[in-house]
Amino acid sequence: MAKQPMLKFISVDRDMPEKRGAEKRRQDFDEIYAEFADAKAKEQASRCSQCGVPYCQTHCPLHNNIPDWLRLTAEGRLKEAYELSQLTNTFPEICGRICPQDRLCEGNCVIEQSGHGTVTIGAVEKYITDTAWQEGWVETINPAQERAESVGIIGAGPGGLAAADVLRRAGVQVTVYDRYDRGGGLLTYGIPGFKLEKDVVMRRVEQLEKGGVTFKLNCDVGKDITFDEIRSKHNAVMIATGVYKSRDLQGPGAGANGIVRAIDYLTASNRTCFGDSVPEFESGELNAEGKRIVVVGGGDTAMDCVRTAIRQGATSVTCLYRRDRDNMPGSQREVQNAEEEGVKFEWLSAPKGFAGDPVTSVKVQKMRLGAPDATGRQSPEPIEGAEHDEPADLVIKALGFEPEDIPTLWNQKDLEVTRWGTIKAEFTSGQTAMDGVFAVGDIVRGASLVVWAIRDGRDSAAAILTYLNAAQAVAAE
Ligand SMILES: Cc1cc2nc3c(=O)[nH]c(=O)nc-3n(C[C@H](O)[C@H](O)[C@H](O)COP(=O)(O)OP(=O)(O)OC[C@H]3O[C@@H](n4cnc5c(N)ncnc54)[C@H](O)[C@@H]3O)c2cc1C
Ligand code: SF4
């Protein structure tokens, strides 16, 4: 009988792919983790205890069949591991790189709970799919039969692209509209290359294009084309536009020059990594080089800004967050990476005002955590008299995002929204209040995660297929 390749968590320690040294990685925008070597991937996958009730899988928004593809990897059956992994996830190599695994699969892994250190699920997932790309196992979409119906998808982020993939595989004619000049949404212009290199995203966009998905880029719906026109062209429409309205800073001087929005800053940086000419970067307006940088916020966006500023050659980078380290929304792994790269964190600190125009310093108010609010989270409150000035040449606002007012912008009063401005859509199907109009991703959930956008896109695409089949059946009667 073959030797049992699994349950090695007692004899084999947890190991991550090698992380480049902080001094080296500060110099470029390349990813910071190397790839697992084949033997290492097998070894790490073999630590899985093959749980009867796999908590990794239950806590994955896509319910990826993690234990089975770990076993196949440990057995050296990589092609089968890839085939199984891509059944539930449209972009496993992207999730392997940027999912907050410490809060999802790995954080709930049984051997992590028992103190042995989680199986490094994300790194193995990335390894399997990167190998599949190298070996040519990732095939061009080739539907068995073409369908006459078409679907218009507004937004080429992970939600829209995941839906495009499912619909196109079913033979539907798919057009994706996006106001940017490249597909990928925040994968392309929000998330920096040191977390997700851009060719990883671009090859997925190309795969969809080769498979017959039409991209209409530089096309801002509501300006270059109306929503009604899109609706009239297609049998169903999906809204996957994400959330882009930045929350603002308050206090005296908050409107000064040199105080910029995180999305503008990151987009400019990502564009320069593509080799694009970016006037706001070249003029210095959105470039941290030689400047003292203060970033306000404690989420993923703030972490991406501080680490981008380091790579652009800032003289100092300080992050202000009004709660403490344990209560920040961003990933702890990213804070550690940022600290290694030279970012200074000022916890329990909020900006009270700004001096100079252009800005020269931030008045920092020290905070403490007070009584818990309705959600049980302790609210930060100011400590009277505890303030200081933090010098700054560039202040980046990373306080989160809200939805744009789509019903007004697109003149669609029947498109219902929640009190937060997100589009009201049915759980799972994404069906909105308008017939044949579906919505997915951040525009429904509010700022969330890539993996949830993928899940929504896939589920809603399945619901659209049901909708198209029903319409076809009625037409045939
Ligand atoms: C800086 C940053 C870092 C992040 N890091 C992570 C991370 O590490 N891990 C993680 O899981 N999540 C992360 N997220 C969150 C994640 O990127 C989003 O949850 C996810 O991209 C949402 O996908 P989406 O398809 O709903 O929208 P998006 O990715 O935002 O895509 C929406 C697309 O719609 C287009 N669009 C909008 N309006 C129009 C219009 N009127 N006409 C035409 N096109 C339009 C936009 O141009 C965009 O391409 C991060 C977010 C940010 C901002
Ligand atoms: S919870 Fe951990 S040990 Fe259990 S099946 Fe998932 S990866 Fe393997």
C-alpha cells in the first residue's frame, strides 16, 4: 500500500516561501514572496490533517475544496490539484496572493487552532495555479455551443470578470464596459505590484479576451454611454462598479494642497509601474520621493499607501490610526511587512488639523479606547491636551470608500439602494429591483474583499443563466 503522504504537521514545521529582505524589497514594486520550490509545496501540503469537517473550506467564501487539492499536491498530482482548485475559484493565483488568509482559511485551520501552525494554504494555492500557467494547463475559454443572448457587464474588477468567465463558458455573448483603460479594477489600479504583480492580472484579462469576451474600455457609463443604451443592447445587465467615493478628512486646513486621496495616489503609482506617463506623478503632486509622508487610516488601503511611499523614496513615512494595533481593520501580516520596510505607526492617533498650504504639518490628537459601541467595538475618544505636530509634505487620506450615487448619475430612479448607498440586490442571485439588472461585489457589499467579489460574480452569473433560460422558454412557447 502507498505510504500515507498526509498528516505531517507533527514532524514538519510550518514554512512560508522565502520573503525578500526589507532592504531589497524597498527598492522595487516586485512581489515580496518567492515561489515555493516543488518539494517545499509538497512538504507543506502534506502537513494537512485531512479533517472530516474542514474548517478551512467552511471559512473560505468560495468553499474551495482545500483538503483535496492539498492532498493531490502532496501526492505530486499537480494538474489534478489545479483542475480541482479552478472548479470553485476563477482566479486562484490572485486569491493565493492577496486573500487575508489569516482571517479566512488559515486562521481557521484546525492545526493552527491546536498550536502547530496553519497549513500555508494561500502559498500552495498560488504555487498550483502559477505552475498551471507555466505548464500550459490554463486553457482558452471555448464554449461548446454559442448562445444568441448577450449580457453587458459594467465594471471589469474581479466581480465583473468572474461573471464574464462563467457566462462566456456557457456560450453567452459578453461585453464588459469599464471607464479605465485596462481591465482588472482595483486588482490593476488599486492593489500595488508588491502584493500582486500586474502581469498576473493582465494574463487573466487576455484569457477572457481570447475566449471571446469583448472589452469596451475608456467607457464611463453615465458619460460616454447611458445605462439605458446598455440595457437596450443586452438581454441582461450586471453592475459591478465597486466603491470609489473617498471618505474625507475633517478639521482646519483639511482642504490644503498636498492632502491627497489614496485612490489617486495608488492609481498614479500603479500606472507608472505599467510605464504610463502620469503628469501628476511627474509634477511631484502624487509622488512621495524626498518627502515626509503621513498616511491616515488603518485598513488595507493605508497599508498599501505607506509601503508604496517607502518604495518611491520618501524620507519618512508615518501612519496615523485612531484605534490600536489589535483593533485595526488591515491585515497584521501587512503591518509587520510595513514595519520591516521602515514605516512608523502612531496608534491611537487622529489628525485634528493641518498647517500650511501646501501642507507642512499635521496636528495629531492622541486617543484612547472608550466604551464599546452598539457593535461591541470600543470607540476611540480624544485625550484632552495630548497633541503634537507631525511634519508632513504629503498627507494621504485612506479612510475608506463609499458608493457613488449611481441612481442619480445614471438617471435610474427605479434602481433601489440601501441607506448606505450600496445597490439593493438579492442575496446569491444579485437580482436588483429592476428586471434583468443584477449587481455584485463592492457596489452591493460596500468595500469588501476580492474573494467575495469573485463569489458574487460567479453566483450572479449562474442566476443570469437561469434568467436567460426562462426568457428563452417563454419565447419558445
Ligand atoms: C488599495 C486597496 C487595496 C486592497 N487590498 C486588498 C487585498 O489585499 N485583498 C483583498 O481581498 N481585497 C483588497 N482590496 C479590496 C478589493 O480590491 C475589492 O473588494 C474588490 O476589488 C472589489 O471588486 P469589484 O469587482 O466589486 O470592484 P472593483 O475592483 O472596484 O472594480 C470596479 C470596476 O468598475 C469600473 N467602474 C466604476 N464605475 C464605472 C462606470 N460608471 N462606468 C464604467 N466603469 C465603471 C471601475 O473602473 C473598476 O474597474 C483592496 C482595495 C483597495 C482600494
Ligand atoms: S483545516 Fe487545516 S488541517 Fe484541516 S483540512 Fe483544512 S488545511 Fe487541512
